[in-house]
Amino acid sequence: MTDARNRRLAEVAWYYLRLGITAFGGPAAHIAMMHDETVVRRKWLTDQEFLDLLGATNLIPGPNSTEMAIHIGFRRAKWQGLIAGGVCFILPAMLIVLGLAWLYVRFGSLPQVSWLLYGVKPVVIAIILQALWSLARNALKSWFLGLVGASVLVAFLLGVNAVILLLASGLAAMLVANWRRRRGHLPAAMLLPVASAGALASLSTPFSLPLLFLNFLKIGSVLYGSGYVLLAFLRADFVVHLGWLTDRQLLDAVVVGQITPGPLFTTATFIGYLLGGVPGALLATLGIFLPSFLLVAVSNPLVPRMRNSPWVASLLDGVNVASLGLMAAVSVQLGVASLTDPVALLIGLASLVLLTRSKVNSTWLIAGGALVGVLTKAFLRY
């Protein structure tokens, strides 16, 4: 039994270390890659179990793809897997961002990576589309849920807040599925409060490592939504209230989080290094990710019980289809921004065909896309 448990733990650690190095494209792409590996290839989870974990992840604050890594790690290797899944997914990105932060402080600029991303983004879109197709077959259990997912897709593209869409979809699905009980009272546990994000200090507060840690701990505890929401939180605290960063430094920090693999929340690592060197980077990273480990540890054991309650199960169904609608919206946005010429379109189509026909590993596709992008840009340059 011990050998089997150690083997599972090693599998979780190795997989998430590898994913942390290759997972470009943001949370939707990361989740799609996890689905491909943990459901399709390794059979660690069923589609329904994966969807339920995704729905539970969307109901709590924090970085979705990191929390999925923590959830899946726990399911595969219990408490040790919970820690290994999250830490191994975060660690490669944190080290890469730390290196870029050192270069930024030393030279005052960011390295050029547009050639690399040119070929990676079309592959990421293909990975998301394949995951959507697979997950939708289990998530779309009725015409109403299909309508909810399509509505979320349109509403998000029109600018409606992702958190509002998730909560509204869950409540709508719950009420429709349990319409005979619509005059009853909703369980108090169903209503998940979204905490406010008030600043901890005033303008031009003297820098201190404890205050840096507390600000990132607060952000990790209350932040729902995309990287754009993270940008708003960071600006409110570190530019406006504390006066520790300029807008240019903040934007550079967010760019670094976007161009590196792994979770976007490693933007905190960059900011921590700018403000407090290596100790600041480590404390900022710990602060923003620690709530995710605690929230998943509390919520994961409750997910199977959620399925046994008609109220909570229907809420989860609504959140699941809303999550897929958001993933679809992200793929549309990425496609508009990335598939801008015939070469990029060809990379995306070829990746989609390879994923669906040959079941090639998404990691190799990412590497291949990066190589094609670099070669294409170099050829066009000369």
C-alpha cells in the first residue's frame, strides 16, 4: 500500500512539474491540458468528476488552474498529493518569473518572447477546443443547460463580469431543476459571499515585508475572476493606496505573468522581487497562493456530497456549463488576437487534427508550436 501511495505521489509531482514548464495560455488552456492528461490519458478521473472539481473551483476565490491542480493532486494522492500538485505546478513558473525579475531589475527591460508565443497560442486554442468538446458531452444534460452555456459565452464577450455569470448560472440551473421547491428557502451554505477588497494602507506607506505578505494574502483570499481582475486588485493596492509601484512596473509585472508558463498569479513573484528582493518574492508568492491550498483542503471532501443533494448538484451543473461558456469565450478572444495570418491558422488547425485523430500529447504540441513560431518569424525576418 505504501509503495502504491508513493508511486501515485511521484506521478502527481512529476506531471505537475512538467505542466508547470509547458502550460502557456492562461487558466482555460491549463485546465484543458489537465483534462487531456488526467481524464483522457491517465484515467485518474472521469469527465463528470473533472467537471465537478471545476465547478467547485469556480465557487471559491483564487487561481482556477492552480486550484484544479491541488484538487486533482488530492484525489490522486490524498493530502501529500494536495501539496505536491499545487507546489509542483507553481514552482517552475515562480523560478522563471524570479529570473525574469532579476533581469528586469538589472537591465530595466523585458526579454523578447513574441516569436515563441506566435506559435504557442494557436496550439493553446486547439487544446481548449478539444477539451470543450469532450467536457460538453457530460455537462450539457438538458437544453436549458445548453442555453445557459451559450448565454454565458455571449454575455462574457459583451463584458459581463465572470463571477456574476457563474453565480447567476448556478442559481438559475438550481431553481429550474428544483422548480417544485421554488417556494422553499435556499440553504444558507449555498450563498457564497464575495469579500470586499479594501486596501490595507494609505498612499505612500513605507515598505515592509509583513505588509507585502498581508496584501497578497488578502488578494488570494478574495479574488474571483480573470487576470484583468487581478490587475485591478494589484493597482488598487500597490499603485494607488500603498504607492509602492508605478503603473509601468505593474503592467510589466502582469506581462511577465502572461508570457511565462504556469499560473498568472506568479505576477506576485515579480512584484515581490521588485519591492523586496528574493525574500519579497517568496513572501508574495506564499501570500497569494496559500488561501488556495486552504480552500481546496476544506472544499474537496465536500464535492461528492454536493452531487447527492438535488439543490447543490443542480447548482454545480449550472456552474459547470457556465465554466465551459467562459472557456469558449476565452478561446474566441485568443483566436481573434492570435489567428491573424495563414501560418498561425494552419498551426491551430494542424494541432486540432493531431489532438483529435492521433491523440498526441499536448506537451509535444506546445513545444512544436513554439519551434514553428520561432522558425517562421526568423524566416520572415530575413
